[in-house]
Amino acid sequence: MLVPIAREGRPFVAGGIAVALVLLYFGPWTGAIGIALAGWVAYFFRDPPRVVPTRGGLLVSPADGVISHITEAVPPPELEIGAEPLTRISVFLNVFDVHINRSPIAGVVERIAYNAGKFLNASLDKASVDNERNGLTIRLADGRKIGVAQIAGLVARRIVCHAREGQALKTGERFGLIRFGSRTDLFLPKGVAPLVVVGQRMVGGETVVADLLSTEGPRRGEIR
């Protein structure tokens, strides 16, 4: 089954194929290395379709990966969603994960803000503050706001965001990606409990991470 390739990755795939052809000229072994490299680049930029929950109030994961942190943290000031600590869910993406970012819920992009920074390991908690990042503030229909931060990692060097201020996003709609390993943070509205746990694997656009209409407390879990 062929999986679509994100348009941002097509130049890289074409470059990988060109390198593979050059290496093939020098011999089958070098050509095999080039073909493997081109195949990995295509695999990295894959953009599979997702089945997005459409029931109102559900927040889905903005990225594939594993939840590395769930903690109370003050949102980055550039998001302008207040200085009070909110629940932050951090999804860490390794180089084998799908790197497409998707909107966690339907709403209007009220603010987009880019901050230059370091390129620390994105699995570290301090990466939320120290690393290069791009933040989106999404205003919901009821007036509440959530924050999403695309965070560059140790290998990642390019954050891509297609969304624009004033744009209406649907739940699970693609809005960008981060190249070659990264992290995505989601800041929940005050009083909303996470329905996921640290160590849980996320499927971007599909896995429900919180429910605005639920009064359920934070979910607990353990590895078995």
C-alpha cells in the first residue's frame, strides 16, 4: 500500500533518488546504499490519512509519537493564553514517526509566534522553554483557548507551519511538520483533565487526549 508523501518532503525524496542514481553509477553496493537512503527519506515524509473523531469537545493528539511529559506548566508568553500554569502534554517524535502536525480541535488560529532557540534533545523537559519553537493559539467556539507548540529537537532544524492567523482549522487538519525528530506540546484549557498517560503512543489526528465535555479526572495507567 502506497502512502502519500508530504509536499514538503518531495524535494528531499527527489534529491535522494538523484544521489542513488549517482551512487549506482559507481557500483551496485553504493547504489544499494543510495536506494536505501532515498527510501528512508520517503518513509520519513510519509503522510498517511487518519480517521479523525468528529464528536464535539474531543481534543486529539497533534502529532504521532510517545507522551514524554504530562505536567503543569506556564505556557510560553508568546501564546498569550495567560501566566497561570496549565496542563501540558508533550509528545516526543523520533525519526521513525510520522512528522505531520494536526490541529487538536476545531477552532480559529488567533496567534502564531516563532521563537529562535537551542536544539537540545526534545525529550528533555526544558526543551519546551529553551528550544526553537513555533506556537499556535487556537480559539474555540466557546471562547476558550488552547496552545500548541512545535518544538525543534537535537536533529530537527526546520519547523514548517502552513496555518495563518485568522484561519479556521478542523479537528485533525494538517497545519505543518517538523523535519527529523522533534516534539509537540499541547496546553489544555484550565480544568480539563488529560485522558492519556506518560509512555502512551499517540496517533496524530486520531488518539483522543482530552474531552472538554467530560468531568472525568486525569487518567492513570501502567505498563503491563
